[in-house]
Amino acid sequence: MAGSTLRDVARRAGVSIRTVSNVVNGSVPVSDELRVRVQAALDELDYRPNLVARNLRRGRSGMIALVVPELDVPYFAELAREVITAARTHGYVVMLDQTDGDGDRERELLGRESRATMFDGLLLSPLSISADELRRRTNKVPVVLLGEHIFNGSFHHVAIDNIVAAREATEHLIGLGRRRIAAIGDQPYSTGETAQLRTTGYRQALERAGLTVDRELIVPTPRFHRHLGAEAMERLLALPEPPDAVFCYNDLLAIGAMHTLARAGVRVPEDIAVVGVDGIQEGRYSSPSLTTVAPDKAAIARTAVSTLLGVIDGSAPAPTDAKAPHRLLVRQSTRGAPVD
């Protein structure tokens, strides 16, 4: 119904106008039952809030920014889609930017005062900047961090449990009877903490199974790109005793590794089983299809957006480290037949 008001929606849902306002603005938590009822009424009446007027009253732009290292990396593209969807439910528009993983670019985004007037808050997936540099930033636009675990309790942060995810992936390979399991993607430097956490989970799984952690089977990569996975796999195949399985720290590394294996005539999974992390669509349609640890990107987006809006309006608690769910999707690269 064109031109519907909050009063119309409240009447249709059988709730107060204040409750409808709370659902529309996301300013005050309401029960799931009430939210569903109000959202149904909003949809039925095709309610469209006057976002410009509302944001002007609040002194806000009505925009948040999502800044990631590389938009052409499928994980970030898929996450961006979920963030846009989540922000839209709160009446926010998302501005996208990328840093190319460059520390100077990350510092520029966080240091320019003009940024504070362009958008109301920032979702940032940092790759190069340190926690100390984040704390010293000059612009005070609200920030929620994604992915990299560098906040040390100083910032709101949303990610999967990387140690558990890596451990589960490696345990899956062990459960298949693999004993010489390699890892591709370690980053043993100060800003590579996500990779370091995944190395920790990998090592934990081996140690719990009574298997030796062989350093020559852990191949570092500066980034998580396909060609680097392919090069790392070449290095592993050149060993006197190649691995019988590989845990890759993201799906692109895994797809690159499988490319090398195919060119070398090595069968996947019969000769070498492969697991990735990220749950990107490309892995589902690769040949063979890729077993992967899939983060719940929709949950990450919803949590990050709602947390950021809480920081913006002052209702968020002290900085929290929110863990999003993940699940292991078993496909042809380890079992030989798809499950999902």
C-alpha cells in the first residue's frame, strides 16, 4: 500500500507504533516473534521509511562502509553481498572500498577526518595495519573488525573460530586415514594472525592424533591466491615423500593446489585429498568439487552490521569478540562423492 505509515503497520501487526519503530530502526531489541510479525506487516503494506528525513534528524549520513583487502576475492564479494542485505534491513546503504592489503591505504582510510562525515560507521577487514595503529587513529568513526584477529580486546570483532575450523578440517583428513598431511597458507609475521591461528588448529589436530608435525609440510604464502596455492603444491610434490593430503587455508589456495595436481596427473582424492576454507561458490563447481570449511557469511554480516549500528547509537556494550558459526562441507576432493 503506497504511502503506508507506521500507524498503518502497527494496526496490521497488532502492536504499538513504538514497537514498529524499534523494528524499523533496530534501535531497541524486540522478541523474534514480534520482529517476524512486524516484518510481515511491513512487507504486506510495502512500507518505505523516509530514510533521508530520518537520517537528517539524527545527524547521520545513512551510510556505512565495508572495506576489504580485495573485492575480486570471491569470499569478500560474497560477504559484501550479505552485508548489503543486512544493512538494507536497517535502512542503511553500504559503500564498498578495497585496500589491496596495503598498510598505507588502511591508514589513510582510518586517518582522514573527511571519512567521519561520509559514513556513520566502518566494517573493516584489515590485512596490514597493527592493533596499535588502529588505536592511534585520528578519525573516530565507529569501527567493527572482520576477519583478522588484531584487536586484542580494544575493538568489536566478528569472525569464525579459526583454530577450531582448521582443527576440524585436519581431523577430517585424519579420519580418512591420511597421515602425511600438509598445510598451505601459513603467514609467520605480525599481521598474519588468521593464518597463524589456522596453523595452530592444524598442529593441534596432528598432535591429538599422535602424528608428527613436519615443518617441511607447512608451506607459507604471502597471500591466499590461486597461483600461490599452485606454486606451494609444486613445492610439496617435489619432496622425496609428498603428502597424502593437504589442508589449504582458503579455497583459492586449494583450487590452485588442485590445478597443479591435475597437471601432474595426481588423482584427487585417491592420491592426495584436499580441503579448503571459505565455502565459496567456485569450490562447489570445481572439478573435483572442493571440501571446505564454510563460515556462515550471512551470520557474520548480520552480527557485524547490528554491532556497528549499536556502536553508532551508543547502545553497544564493551568491545566483544563475536564468533560466527561454520560447518564442514564434505565434497569430492576428500570423499570422492559430493554430500551437499
